[in-house]
Amino acid sequence: MGKRLPMHGEKTIVEHITVGLGKVSAALRSQAWEGGIERRLTPTQGQILLFLAARSGTAVRLNDIAGELCLTAATVSDAVMTLVDKKLIKKARSAEDQRALALTLTAAGLLEAKQTSGWTEVVQAGVSSLTPDEQAVFLRGLTKVMHSLQQQGVISIARMCAGCAYFQPYVHADSARPHHCGFVDAPLGEGQLRLDCPDFVPGVERDQERRWQTFVRGGQGQ
Ligand code: SF4
């Protein structure tokens, strides 16, 4: 008979996955520190540049950055001040709210953001080692984890398909592309789900709950 694996202190699969996510996060942080020393940016400043680059030149308010990056407004304000001094960010009054500041990248900031995006390459290499099917399952799993974090109030609303007014889950018979995006009017496969989409429009609460339930049930009982 083979030896039994030690049971004392054994972790559950949920705990193992949580440890794994923590290690991925630590890898990103250490890359950010390493790359930041070279580029003279803190990880927070780098995150802000990447966030503004992802918003493709749209003016963003300070509170939006704080909510998205799970940082305090004071931390973001300090980092933004430094980035403005470095001429990587410019600020102006928001067109929607004259009391709020709207931030965009300068040309130098955009270039810096492109170089900063190299910080994530190590994790991208790991994710690329998964098969397309494994990536699709992982993406679905992350969508559910992010939804739970949103429900718990830990992260702000992510611009992901599962929360988008354009998303129609399981409306196509084709199992390879069962979902539909009303924005581009095209079917979507599980591997095409977005976790940060520039065309995202938040769904209204009642529709959102129905949409979410259809998505998690895999289209059963629609
Ligand atoms: S607009 Fe973007 S987030 Fe919305 S369903 Fe289409 S791809 Fe997904």
C-alpha cells in the first residue's frame, strides 16, 4: 500500500488557489519594483500610467483611479502629483464636473506606459503556457472571482462582459461561441470574454442579475 499524504494542516483546493493567486500578485509586485528602480517609478505610479494608457486618451478622474486600483485618494493624489512634475501626466478640470480633475497621459507618459507594460511579461508568459481551452476556463474562473470581489465591495465595477449591458450569454447554439456582444453584434466564445473592455456599458441591476444567473448556469433554465 502506498504512503498516505500528510493530512495535518492540509490545505483545501480553495486555499491552494488563493495561495497561487497571492504568488502571482507577488510576482507582479516584485517585477514592478525591479522595473520601477530602472525607470524611477514606484509600482503605484507605474499602475497609474498603465491604467491611463488603457483608457486610450480619455480623461479620467482621480477617484476613478483610486477605485479601480483599490488605493486611497490620498495615495493616488501623491503619485499623480509626482507624475505631473515628471511631465508624464497632465491635468485639467473635468468637463462633466468642474470641481473634479481629469487626468490624461502626455506623449512622454504614453511612451513610459508602453515601457512599463513590460512588468507584466513574466505573468503573461505563464498564462501563455496554458492551452486555449485552459485559458478559456481560467478566464471564466477569473470572471467569477472578480464578480464575487465586486459583490463584497473589495473592487470597483470591472469593465467585464459579465456585467455589460451589451452581453447576451448563451443565446447561440454554437457551443464554441455561445454568447453575443451587442456592441459589435457578433458571437463570443468563452475565450473571448473581456475583463477590461473599453466599450463596456454597465447593465441595469435587475437585468444584470438575470444575465449573471444565465451566465453561471451555463445557459440552463433560461
Ligand atoms: S461591449 Fe465589451 S464588455 Fe460589453 S459585451 Fe461587448 S465585448 Fe463584452
